[in-house]
Amino acid sequence: FVDDDYTREEMKMVWETRKILHHPDLKVAATAVRVPVFRSHSESINLETESPLTPQQVRDILSNAPGIVVEDDPANNVYPMPLYTAHKDEVFVGRIRKDLSCDNGIALWVAADQIRKGAATNTVQIAEMVVENNYF
């Protein structure tokens, strides 16, 4: 990893895009991953907020959200990997960093078991919410 928790390969995509397009100030956000995966889905998510947030503020917010586990220490190779999220109900979030393509942007990496969280656990959680709030 290099500055701002981007990998050298990701920054190379930023630098090369700027060079090829002759636009040294072009805002580009890149995430590079290597696959294959047996189970679990992963997503690279870039979000833009109304007000600026630091990566640490996002970590703090997500750390307090139910069902989310923050694994975010790229310097020690700690971030969500699909292999380790399989058969778990939580959503794992990491690689939380400033999005270089927009001023109020945050980039993050998410992994979760699509069977457990994407289908089974979500179904139970929705049913519990319906009963709890008398939506039937």
C-alpha cells in the first residue's frame, strides 16, 4: 500500500489515465482486486457525502452499526476477504479511504456471504422488523 491506503496498482491506474488523457488534474478513483472466490460477494463502493468525512469518522460510524464488522488495517494486510466472510451473517467493511475522484468522497471495500446475509439472514431480519413494527 502507498499513501492514503491505495495500492501501487490502483495508483498506477490513476497516474496512467491522467498521462494518457493529458489531464494531470483528472480526478480518478480506482480499486484493484484479485479473484477467484468460492463464495461471498465483494464490492468496491465509492460514496459521496454532503459534508466531508474523514476515513476515521467513517470507521467510527460503521463500527457502531449493527451487523457490520470493520476490518481496516491495510498496512498489516487486514481487510475483508471473501474467503473469510463465508458462512457468516455480518457484512465486513475495510480499505476505508478518501476517494481521490471527488472532494466529499469515501472509497471502501465490502465483502459478505451472499447466501447468509444476502438471502437467509436478511429474510429473517425483515420478518422480525415487520412483526416488531406491526406492519402486517
